[in-house]
Amino acid sequence: MIYLNTRVNIADNSGGKVGECIKVLNSKYGKARLSGLIVVAIKKATINKKVKLHDVRTGVVVRIKKYVRRSNGTRIAFGDNALY
């Protein structure tokens, strides 16, 4: 689950490395799951890319540490929280 102030890795090539969740979109309880939309503030970024430090961007959650239950009974979990 991703809540407010959760640090997430950025998994695309926009230039951002780490972001902090400042808003969870389309959620009744304020937590994001896989494929959820969140608004992030960029905390670490590389130089000379599209994304600068302290930019506010939206992203889709692609990995979460909390396990996700599939319909066939298996559970899947990732090593970090990341968005695209």
C-alpha cells in the first residue's frame, strides 16, 4: 500500500529517481494499490532531464512491497515501491 508521504522509486526514464507521495487519486481510503494513480513530488533527480527537483507529477503504481493476492490463490510481492 502507498499512503501519504511514502517514498517511491521512479521506474521510467524521465530523470526522476525518488519521489514522495503527496496525494492518492481515485481512492476511498487514501491508499494506493497496483495500477493506482498518485501525485508525487520529486525528491531526487538526475541532471539535464525532463523532470527537475521538487516538480509535482502524476504516476501509476507498478510495484508495491505489500503482497497482492491473485485469483488462482498465489501471492506476489515486490522488493520496493515504484511508479511509472
